[in-house]
Amino acid sequence: MLDTTNTISKVPVDLTAVKARQQGAWSSGDYAVVGTTLQIVGEELCEALDLRAGQRVLDVAAGNGNVSLAAARRWCTVTSTDYVPALLERGLERARAERLDIAFREADAEALPFPDKSFDAVVSTFGVMFTPDHDRAANELVRVCKPGGKVGLANWTPDGFIGQLFKTIGKHVPPPPGVKSPALWGTRTRIDEMFLPHTSSIKVAQRYFVFRYRSADHWLEIFRGYYGPVLKAFAALEPGAQSALEGEIRVLLSDFNRSEDSSIVIPSEYLEIVCTRR
């Protein structure tokens, strides 16, 4: 797992190896089972971007296509990309079910296969933040966006539930030395570092996605079975260490849960970011 502290390490790291490891994690399980529940975030991001019919939109690290679908519902011309082919297939299934015209293409967020200034809007929800090379990925988002166009992101924050989940996992399955935390994408400081040199404005809003599950057991069943990073973390541990990790996650669930009954209702903080390209 990746470190979720708010520091940037100077230790050299083999980013190619890290990327391969990450791709394996996101290819395991079935992220779409969790991803589908996040659809509202894609809808809200499209509204924040004020998308217009006919605009060209690129969804980067799209998963099973939440923002892709939301943009297509607004009559945009959408290209949905990810480096996990199975997730693109799930997005295609959803698009066909809704009769939405979306182009799906396998692509690496750090080396997008598109010309400069190709899109009116470039978006990513809880996707590009997990790239090993943050600066390279950010530069790619800007590169393929037209001047005056917008880069729209939704990124988990370090202090929110998902940020704390990754921090908990990192204590049991340490990240490779020198890997930057994905949660840095959920801080205004890091966003300014990566995007301010290329943009005329950056608007950031604190938002919450609410996870709703039947119980803590249900949440664990879904995330251990389908959410690749959690699945891989448990698989990397011996039974005793698995029990310890599960215990800490249960404490985290309890700390964030506001349901006041047997169900799980957990608000998880994220940053909604809209950058206007120069």
C-alpha cells in the first residue's frame, strides 16, 4: 500500500515496479462493485465543471466509468480510459445499458495517448491520485486539456475515512520507500504545487461521500472481496496479522460511523477540484 502521510519522501524509488504492483492490486477483486456506489461524485463533479453539450471530455483512471457516464448524460463527447481492461469492460456494460455513446480506451494516466490540447475537460475521480509519479500524471492532465479548458478531480483527503484506511493498511503492509502518498492529491498545498503553474484559477471545495452498508461485517465483506488494495493487503499477511488488521479497521469503522444503529453510515471527506488551464 502507499503511504498516506503528508510528507514527500526524497528516497529514490522504482516507479515502474510500483506501477506494476498497483495495477495488479486494482486488477484484483472487482473494483466496480465499490465504484458503482460512488456515482454521485461523478455527477457532482460534472456540475462543478459546468459541462456543456458537445464538449470533449477525457476521463482518466476512470475505473468503471462514473464520470464518463455523468458527462455522457450531459451530451458530451466522452473518452473513458483506465489501465485495467476489466474495468473498462464494466464501464462499457453500463454505457450500453443506458444507451450512452462513450469511447473506451486502455491508457496509462502517466502517458496519455492523445495529442496536446485535445479535450475541453479532463476529469478523474479517486483515480489519478493513485499514480506513482504524481507530477508526471498532473502534467499529462494539463497537456491534453485545451487552453481555457478545465481539469476536474475528486481526491480523498488524508484525514478523511479513506485516507485513514490507507494509513491503517500502511502500518501492516508498508509501502515501498520513497513512494509519495496518494492522499497528497487531497491537499490544497500539493494541488497548487502541481497545477498552479499551468492554470489561471483553481477552485477547491471540501465534499463528503457517504458510505452506506448494512453493517461493519458487510463493509468488510465487500472491501475484502472486491476492493483491490484491501484484498491484496489481507492476502499479503499471515492469519494472525490479518486479524490484527481487521481489528484496526473495525475500530476505524466505529470511529467514523454516524448511523446510531447496526448499519454503517460513514462520511468520507474528499476535495473537489476545478482547475482552469491557461
